[in-house]
Amino acid sequence: MPKRVLTGTVVSDKAEKTVVVRVERRVKHPLYGKIIRLSKKYHAHDAANGFHVGEVVRIEECAPISKLKTWKVVDRIGVAKAVAVEINEPELVAPTARPSAPAEEKVEEQPEEKAEKAEKKAADKAEKKPAKKPTKKAKAANAAKADA
């Protein structure tokens, strides 16, 4: 029986001597007829740790190497796409500016301001709330004081 050979993209190369390859296939939907892409991930043996994320590789079926690995990488078809990033503004990498003086003063005054705000809120609540209606016990106590 011939060995199956698939082509896919390396998704992960974090494990030792193992790469994860995503193989995509295009299938026509049975009811709607739209062409959809289905993908499956295969763990493949990479003895030399020579394949990296983004590369297009060809994998071949083999005898089980471990629980998940029944494929080995045959060869590299396409090279990984490298993206070069260049930062033109050095201040974004390592900021050297210190906070301004007013910002530092605000930090020192915050506890005092919080205390003042709390006092104002308590005073406002006391002014706005109407007096509670006296309970039966309070009425009885007031009546006893009035009689005495």
C-alpha cells in the first residue's frame, strides 16, 4: 500500500523534533454547493529541528513514532515569510521623559481631596434625607417621657 503524502504549512515548531503542520483541503458543500476550506493538523517528525513556522512542507505517512506522530517531514517546498519591523522613533522604545510637576503635586494632594469629598457627600445626604418615621417602640418611649 503506498504511503500518503500531504502538503501543508508549519504552524508550530515549539516541541523537540516535532512540527505541527496544517493541511488544508477544498471541498464542495453537499447541500449548498459552495467551495469551503477544511483544515486538519498533523504532528510530524522533524529529526533535525530544521523547519520553522510559516514554511510550506511535504509530509509523508510512516509507522507510529509516538502517540500523536505518524508522519515525517520529507522536504521544504516554500520558505517562511519574514516580516521586518523597523522603529523610527527611539522614544517609543525607551521613554526618557519624566512626569510633569503638576502631575506629581496631584498625587500628593489626593488623600486630602478624598477626605473633603467624603465630608461633603455625608453633609449633602444628611440635608436631603427626610427624618424617618418613628416606630411603635419610639412612639411608646416618647409617650412615656411626655407622661413623666
